Amino acid sequence: MNIDQLKLENQICFKIYTAEREITKLYRDLLHELNVTYPQYLVLLLLWEKNSLSVKELGQRLFLDSGTLTPMLKRMETNGLVERKRSLEDERSVIISLTEKGSALKEKAACIPSQLIENISIKKDELTLLNQTLTSMLEQLQNQSGK
């Protein structure tokens, strides 16, 4: 067995974990003006694409269970960003839709992706490669876990 495999600096998961934490800190500063958390921002990104989705669809797209998602959506509703309504087709399903206030945040948020990249100071080709690598890795992990 190669003992170097057990060194912390050789652990890919540790690098992903610490990079995620640092990126989340950057997002926290960028999202402060919008008064949303990073997970709430992710919900808004999806709703800006579709305007309304079921809680189940949001959970699947964000890889969050309803126990995590529901309280967050309630807070977003309290803050006037989204509204929750029972589906007319299936009463068991809850549909999340943007409010006018939630829709208006899209314009304010438009600069966030470029500001994040600027703060990270990563070259465009490196970012493209990283995105492709992480997408492939995530697909492989999902295939292994059956998701």
C-alpha cells in the first residue's frame, strides 16, 4: 500500500469539500444584497428558467430531500420570493412559483456568475475543463448510486 494515498493533500474529496466551502463563502458575499442564501439562490435559478416547478422536481434537480427543501421554501415564501400552491391535477403535489419580487431579483443577480469567476481568478479554459470533469464525475457517481 502506498502511504502517500493517506495524506490529506492527496484526497480529491477533501479538495472538492474545501473548494465548495470557499466558493460558498464567495457566494454569501455576492448574495447578501439579494438577501438570499446559496440554496435559495439555486431554487431561484431553476424558477427563473421555468417560473414554476413542483417541490418534487426542485428536489430532484437540486439533489435535496423534502425535509431540507420544504422549510427553505417556506422561508422563501415568507420573504415574498415564491408562492406555494397545491397542484390542481394532483393535490399531493405542491407547485412553487415565483412572485413578482422573486422574478425581479433575476436582473439584480445577472452579474453574480461573472463576479464569482472574477473573484476566483480562474482562466476560462480551466473553468470549462473543470465544469466538464465535475459533470462527468457527478454522472458516474449518480450511475453508481442508481439515481
